[in-house]
Amino acid sequence: LLSAVLPARFYREVDDRLYTIYQSMVLFFFENYTGVQVIIYGDLPKNKENVIYLSNHQCTVDWIIADMLAIRQNALGHVRYVLKDGLKWLPLYGWYFSQHGGVYVKRSAKFNEKEMREKLRTQMKAETPMYLVIFPEGTRYNPEIPKVIADSQSFAEKEGLAILKHVLTPRVKATHVAIDTMKDYLDAVYDVTVAYEGTVDHKGQRKLATYMTEFLCKECPRVHIFIDRIELKDIPEEQMYMRRWLHERFEVKDKLLIEFYDAKDSKRRNKFPGKSVHSKLSLKKTLPSLLFLGGLTASMLLTESGRKLYVKTWIYGTLIGCLWVSIKP
């Protein structure tokens, strides 16, 4: 609701702080509570930057991984997402992500390039810090749905592209529009490859990656994250050439994941090549938010008027939000 009454730039500052508080609480559970080890490889700058974050996509935890990296750069409030269009109908959250700078897109022929460019230009005009997360595969890689993987590989073969084993053939439209629209606004592109330990069966075959509930039940001991920071000057501008470039980046991801899952030498499995750092998140970055929001929520739910307000917020917020995103995605 603040977005409707506050000036754009001031709202954005308030919103980024609120997002940081909320997501810091989420990260408390994902890192400090579960005890998962976050292993980082490659180039993760210490300072915050305006970036596009490109990653492989395999489960509902993937969007949290972006937050895990952003908080280590003091850029947590800057995370925005390119989301599939159906998610805008999520109660409260669909509306909120739109107001926070998220971009909803439809797939294939229904993709609205003009709408996405306008949304990004609005964010740049408001001088919105940008940590824009894109999953170019368009859907999750799920070994339990082999048809999706087979169709992706058939498409690559038809187009004369390398066939990928552990990732799907990436779609270039959203990536091209984002980079082309914000090329003078961005500092870099982060090419991120994520692998979760414990996602192979007793036969050594890859299985469905960890879902949020399983992750919070401490079923994932370690998350491995490989970051490659790419300068904008090294990325071709025309869509046709960028498509080839993006596929080549996913070939690199595929090789990393083949090494992670399928290396013949068992000592090389469950890790990426090169130097790594066990990056532990300090409680100072997450515990204050947990105490603040936990106390605020508990105090609200302990009173009858507070409980009524809580329920009404969900009901009316959802209705208003659905109306809002149907008019102004």
C-alpha cells in the first residue's frame, strides 16, 4: 500500500529496507537454523552492484540462493525477480513482488517485450538498485519429468545447439530484453550455477532437488554455488548472437554439473572444480530481523483486534492485489 501514497524514490528506499528485514528472517531459518553449509566458488564481489543474475533452475529453494549471495554483498533489499506470469496471483506476494520491482512474463509467443522494457525503464527512472534474478530455462529441471528434458534436448538438436544433460536449453528473450534495456545501468552479469548435495539416488542417478520443506528439515547438508562475473562488454548485443552466447554459458554450467554429479573419480564428486570458501552467515545479519518480526507478529496474534487485522490484511490485500496486477502487472 505504501507504493500508492509515497513518492517513487522514497518508497523504493523504504521497501528495500522492509524486504531486507523480511528476507533476513527467512535466511535465518535457511542458513542458521538448518545448519546448511554454503560453499562459494569463483567471483563474488564484496561490494553491491547493479547486476543481472542468471542461474540454473531446479527447485523452489533457487530464489533463496540469490538472497544468500546478495546478503553477503549488503545488497539483499535490491533483489528483484523475473517471474512466470501465473505467480502474480499468489495471495499478497504476487502483488508485493510486482511493487518491489519484479517483472512477470509469459512464455514463448505470449511474451510481451514492450511491457517488460517499460517496467525496467520505470525502475531505472526511479534509480532502483538492481539485482535482477532470471532463470533462463523458463521452468525447473526435474528428473521425474523426463519428457520436459527430452523436449528441451530435441529442440537444441533441431536448432544445431549442444545437447545439455543437467540443465535445460535456455530461452533468451527475457535475458536479452533485460540486458539490452539496462546495458548503461548495469555493472555486470552474474552467471551462477547451483548444486545441492544429496540429490542423487543409491544408483548415482540425479533425483529431484530439495524443496523448501525438505531443506528446512535439514535434508541438504551443503549448497555449492559457482559465480562467474561477466562484463557487459563481453556479451553480444544482438539477440541472435546473445542466444548463442547464453547457450554457451549453459554448456559451461552443464560441464560443472557433470563434474559435480558424474565425475569418475569419487573424490571429485559433490564439488565444483577450483578454490572454494565455506561462507558462514553471521547471526548479526539475521537474528535482529527474526526477533523484530517474530515479536511484532506474536504481539499481533495475541490480541483479538490484532488477529482480525491479520486476517483482513490477507483477505482484502489479496483481493486488492489481484485487481492491481490485472490492471498494472
